[in-house]
Amino acid sequence: MKLCILGGGGFRTPYVYQALLRDQGSPRVEEVALYDTSQDRLEGMMLVLSQLARQFPDAPRLVPATSLEEALAGSDFIFAAVRIGGLAARCCDERVALDLNVIGQETTGPGGLAYALRTVPFMVDIAHKVRDLAPNAYFLNFTNPAGIITEAMQTVLGDRVLGICDTPSGLGRRVAGVLGLDHTRVQMDYVGLNHLGWMRRVLHNGVDVLPQLLADDEKLSVLEEGMVFGPEWLRTLNLIPNEYLYYYYFNRDAVRAIVDSGKTRGEFLLSTQDNFYREVLSKGEGAVDYWRETVTARSASYMAEAKGGEQGKPDHVDQVETDPSHQGYAGVALGVMAAITRNERSTMILNVRNRGTVAGLPDDAVVEVPSTVDANGVHPLTTSAPNLHQIGLMQQVKAVERHAIAAALTGDKNEALQAFALHPLVDSVTVGRQLLEGYIERIPEIAGVLKSH
């Protein structure tokens, strides 16, 4: 089988390749086409991947490509993690919002909408190319904001596009870990949109163990979500929110923390990532170790503002998961591929078309819910209705996402203004207009998308 990785020179690529190296099932991926617009990034990542492959005599063949058409042609699966505008644009996503005292984060709030505006046209164009060059391929999207991008691409490729995010499954693993349970025996009752969801029950051998966790201060104190939200708020909600809901529940605290820190996540990554690509080729045999060191430093500062620290100076060491073999979103991607090609039926939380799964949202809206995957494709599981708070927030954010998609595909500034002004983390027409003007001024890719109106 052939896997195409779009954004093949990116930091996530080794995770995917390591998952493929460990996979000994049949059929398996034999060829990995790596596409990236940067030759330097591609060369650096090829060095890292080739060193990872040395211990595996049957390692999938690596084929670097700067031709998009060649990379896509004949693919069985396509994995995408691209960043239109690069980290420089991400820094603008954050700063334009923060300058207006609005949350600056790459997927949540106005920063996520700015990211979507410049990314949707590119990804929809990719979808058309996939339809022509690899019509039978499944498209595994990790490009953020994953829910918006997946929904836009489904207008072309339908259910063959699904969004992958490791946040919900990572939550399940961590909960199982602090309770001393086998995470493979745990099922989550989870409902939401990408980066906007709630774990309502945790079932182990048919018994909900979430109440046991919520009642235990010691266990909550080592769970990342317990640190982010605090035990009292988790017990008040009687569930565990996706960690990105921190930006909703503690909005003012988050804005103040990021502003006071002096450095945004994007600015931190811009400096560390640029250093990596400048130096990796000179590391020779140490390229893999250099990548691991850089990834460790990146991960340590993830959501630092929610955990009492700041970028580059985290106060909190991430919870260590008990299963060293877990492979994050790469493992989710491999699980999807194995379920489809080998009929290894599996249940995982994915971004998929709603089809009546969540009452109160359109059938063609992308939601993040437990789904069964097998040789017949992806099937979202029936779930109980969200409560009024949950469905109200989901409906509001979904409406905003659809305005953003419309703006990206038509160039209509009025659609873009509605997306910014109606977002619950903006909640102001005046600020929404200032955000729109700021992003057009600061980010050329957004100006190009909206130039027709």
C-alpha cells in the first residue's frame, strides 16, 4: 500500500513513520511519499526518518516529492498536516487577537478562524486533486483546525475524509493510567466538536469509573485536566472537558496569562523549529536524537498558560502515560488504516459526518464522537443527547465554523465578519471587525482569499 504524507517535512512525520515501522500486519504500507513545499525541511526530515528505519529491514520505502501530483497519485491513504503561511502566520493569528484582549490560540477562537480562512481553499483544492488522482484513497486529516478543514473537504470527498485528533483518546489513556486500569478496556462516552468536547462517562467492564475519579483529590491532582480546570470545577460539571475548553471556562485568565508571559506558543515554536531545521543536517548520526530533544522541549511547554507556566518555562511536567507503546494520533491513523484494510474492527474518537448522531446539529456537520471503523468504512456510534450548555456552545461554534468555510470558499468578507463577530470568545461586532481588518493587514494569505469582496 502507498501512504502519502502532505507536510512530510514537518515535525509530526516521524511519529507516523515510527508507527508504520512497528506495524507487522498484512497488508501494510510499503511506500511513503513525502510531499513538502520546502526542500530544506524535506531533506532534514529524510535524514531523521532514514535513521529511524535502520533497525527495521522491511521498513516502508521513503519517496520524497516536491510534485504534489506525483505524491498523491495512486495513494491508498493520505495523511495531511500542513500549515499555510507557516509559523510566521501562526504568530500573527495569536498577536492580532491578543492585541485586542481576545484569546490568541491557533485552533480556538479568532486565531483558529484566521488559520481556517487561509487553509480551507488549499485543502479543498487538494481534495479535488485526490478525487482525480487517488479516488479510492481515505484522507486522514490532521491539519488544523481539524473539524473545519475536514468538513470543507467532505464537500468534495464525502465520508472518505475523516479528522484525527489525539486529545480525546489521550484523555482516555490518562484517566485509565491514574486509575490503574488497562486503557484498551476503557470506553469513553464523549461528545463534541474538535477541541470542544466533554467526556461524560468512562466505562470499564461496563462500569462507569468517572465518579470514582472525580471523588479522588489525589488522583485528580496528577491528571492534567485536574490541573488545568481544578477538581472543584470538574466536580461541578460532573465530567471532564477537553483541555481546550480551558479557553472558554477561564477565558480572561488565559488571555492575561498569555499576554503577561511575553511570548506566545507560535513565537516559541518559531524560534525552536527554525533552529532545528538550520542545524539538523549538520548533526549527522545524531539527527534522530536532536529531533527527540526538540520534540521534548516543545511538548513540555504545551498549553503552559493553562498549567501555571509560560512558553519555554513550563511549571508542570506532563503526566507520564503508563503504556509506553502508545503512538498518539499516529497510532489513531494506523488504527484507521488497519481497520479498513484488514477489517480489524476498532472504535476510536474521530471527526466524522454527524448523520443524526448529535441531535440539534445538521447531518453533514462534522462532530467528534466515538466511531467504529471496519472494512466498510467509518460509522459514528449512537450517543445520548448533549445537555443544554453543551449543545448550545456546539451550535454556536458550528455556525461560526460554517461562516468561516463560506468566507474561505467565496472570498466574502461579510461571511468572515460574521465568523469573527459571532464567536463566543469574541462576542462583539466591533471587535470582530477589528480582528478581520487586522488579519487582512497582517497575513497576506488571508488578504488573498478575501480580496474579491
